[in-house]
Amino acid sequence: MVTEENVRVAPQPVVNGSPKVNIHNGAALNAVTPVTRSVDTQEKFMHKAADLLIDYLTESWSGKGKVCELRSPDEIRAAFDDIGVPISLNDGKPCNDDKVLAAMEKALELGVRAQHPLFRNQLSAGTDDIGVAGEWLIGSSNINSHTYEVGPVFTIAERAVIDKSARVWMDIPAGEPTPAHEGLFTPGGSFSNLYAFLCARYKAVPDIKKKGMWGGPKLVAFCSEDTHYSALKAAQTTGLGADNLRKVKVDKCGSMMVADLKTKLAEALAQDEVPFLLFATAGTTVLGAFDPFQELSVVAKEHNMWFHVDAAWGGAVLLSPELRKLTMKGAELADSLTWNPHKAMNVPLACSMFINRYPGLLRETNGSNATYLFQPDKLYADQDIGDLTIQCGRKPDAFKLWLQWRAKGDALWARHIEHAYHLTRYMADRIMKSDKFVMVIPSQCTNVCFWYLPTRFRHINPHTATEEELKELGRCAPKIKARMQQAGKAMIGFQPLPSKGLVNFWRFVFAGALGLNNQSVDEILESIDQNGHDL
Ligand SMILES: *Cc1c(COP(=O)(O)O)cnc(C)c1O
């Protein structure tokens, strides 16, 4: 008999001989604590959180306060214990809004301030008000930009930024139509480079998607010794294998040597290997070198290889008609480009794009036609970007850049990168005029690589010094950096380059130059001297 009771509570299914628990009929349903905070409470909290964050940003942008508060992991845990919000979640207890705000404040206080002008540790640094607002807008909308259906504005804004960036990359004068292209925003430059591997491989071996790496020709790719390690990761991830990513020698400035490329190509062909990808770089990570794109594009064409330019770091120079002429000649001939606006353009992390010349190729290469998302018979189905990617959900990162581009316009973008170049030259000039510093190589891109000579090393020239002297000199940069971190004044990267026999040197990078001027450059060099003269 059908009673009200057995209509509401369906019979318990039996799985493997034991009744399966009906989760819709459990005690949890009787819980009375509301999980949704009242809108009023949330509004109050958000105002306080916004005030806290705006104070943090304005203090950082004005260069006040420290760049970092160096603490050990134990000290960080103790500091959070002191305010009653332990880092460990294992006590399982909740805390009230005041404690949440206190934890936010502590996290910012003990964290590193990438927004401070003297954070020069990485190729990404600070951002600006419009950037943060864009990031907040994306977070507030919490939209997944895989389909037009849920992200209509973000989807067309992404296409608009890709279209504009393709024009900039290919150097198309105003008024002329944009040449054929397509593109994507990705979670970072490493992903963008992975897309280059995937597209190039699909173009070379279209049945790779079905058959995998078995049975086809032996594929080999070429990049320089100074290529970013994401190329190696892409070779590992795609199943190409590290051994099949051939490292071409670089000259003393770090640019790929075309003669060595030709030698390595000949070796590969002699073994019946199939070259499918030439991976070049605009702005190498350490030295800031640009590969000779024009010559490389000829070689790529000759051998029917996909020609990719990784401009994750150097891409920003495309924005300046003057600078691009000096560094990017021939990059417009590439099949694809990686560009990270989250580096020299100061767009909030993450903001990276991959663009290529072949509309439809990304979908062919990566698509899987998931029927629950990309129904062909829904409205505006052709607008969906999601199936071009190797992700499912994705953040609408393009929108931050779109907002900044609208706010700045082309001319201000050009000045943005030109200012960073100006300061690069200014710094290099100061270094060359001082007996306390020696350039490792002439500055390239916005990278200034130099040694600082403590007083007792003033007489040596690191380019001709003995191995013993260099060993000692190499110990200085880490010590100076540690002192600067302890004082919290600045963070500047250093590293050795063993492949070129170079001991630890400073790599000062202008990842944009927000908040910096000539005087700040003087102060930075002065600060290295103050922290290191006695070593
Ligand atoms: C930073 C960088 C990458 C990697 O970009 P992520 O966004 O950090 O993944 C790739 N290539 C070059 C030349 C870079 O400088």
C-alpha cells in the first residue's frame, strides 16, 4: 500500500548485500545552524576587509613600510597563535569576524609585499588600482568562463583582448583588419608554452589525439640552452620526453646560435627524426636575451617546423613601436606566441595568453566535446572558449587586462614599458660608471645582471679573476641578500649561471617600474653597498 511515509522516503537500495544509507534521510538534515550568513553581516565584514586591503595597498604602493618581514615557519605559527587564530586547522574550532580580520592583517604583515616598488625578486611584481579592481570584480562575479552562457561579457572581452594582442604581435597598422588568429588566456606562461607544444604536435601528427605517441614518427623539438624550464616540463608532460627536446647553444649574450641549430637539425634528420617545433624566446628569464627570430623563422619554414616565440617576459616590448623594432624583428612571423601580461605589464597574477595563427586549431587539438557543457544546440554555442583548453573550469583572467587596456589606451602602455627600459639603461649606466659594480653582460630586455664588489674585492675584475677569487665573490650576493631581507628594505634576485662559468650575480629586473624613478635606482645600488661593503 502506498502511504504518505513510503512516498517521501524511497525504499533503501541494497548494494552488495547491505542496505545503502540514504543520505537524504539522515540526521544532518535536522541541523538548525544556518550556513548562510545574513547579507547585513556580510556587508559589514566586506567593508572592513576592503578598508584593510586598501590601507595595505596604498602603504605598499607608496613604498612605505618594509618589503618583507623575514620569519621562520615557527615564528609565523607563533604569531598566529598569539592573536588566537592558529595556522593549524586541526582544532576544528570556528572564529569570529574580528579574528578573521586579524588573521588577514597578520597574513599581509608577515607576507612579502610584491606591491612595494622595491620588490625586485621576480619577473612579476606589483600591480595597480585598476588591476586589483579587475581581480576583485572577477572574484566577486565568481564566474567560470568556459561558456558564453555563464560568462557572456568575459567571453567577448577575452576575444577582444586576444584580437588586440594579435594585432600588436603581428604589428598591424590601425585601420587594417586583424589577420587570422585565435587564442586563449591560460593559468600561466608554462601553460601557454604547453599549448604551443600541443598545437605544433597536432599539426605535425593529426592522429596523435587518438593514437598517442605510439606508432608515429619520432618527433623532436628545438629550443636554446637558456630557454625557460617550462619547455622542458612541456616535453615531459606531452610525452615527447626530455631527450627529444634538443638544447641549442647560445652566444655569450644568451641568444640562440643559428649555426648550432642547423647542426643539431642535420643530426636529427640523419637519424630519421622529425623536427616539429622550434621554440624561441623573447626575453630569457635570467639574461633577458632575444633570439634571432627572423633567421629562425626561415629555418623553421625550411624544415616545416612550428615556430613558437615564448614572449612571457619580453612580450611587453611589443607595446612600444620604438622598442619592438630593436628587439622583436621577425617575431611577427611566428606561428604562435606566449605573452604574460602579469609580468612586465603589471596585470594581477595570473594573466597569460597563448595566440596562434590558425583559427579552429585549438579546438581540434584539445577539444573533447563534453556534452554537458558544450551542447551544440544551445544559444550562442559557437562563442564557447572552454573546449579550446585542456582545463574545464577557468578564471576570466582576460578581463583584468581588458579593463587595464581600456583605462590606459595604447600610448600609455607604450610609456609603461619604455619607462622600465629607461630605468634599465639608467641603472646599467650607473653601474658602468662605478668601481663598486661590474656588469655581467650588457643589459637586455629590462634585466640588469651585475656583480657588486665589496671593498676588499674592488681590485678584481670578475671577467678575468681567478677561480679562487670568483668563488669568494660568489659568496657575497647571498649574504647581502640575507641582510637586506632581515632589514626588509628590498628584495632583489641573484643566481649563478654555471653553464657560462658565472658565479652568483645580481639580477635586477624591472617587471614594469611602478613607483620607481632614477632616485630609487640610486638608492637600491646604495643599499647593496651599505649591506655589503664590509664582506
Ligand atoms: C616566466 C616565464 C615563463 C613561465 O611563466 P609562468 O606564468 O610563471 O608559468 C615562461 N617563459 C619565460 C621566458 C618566462 O620568463
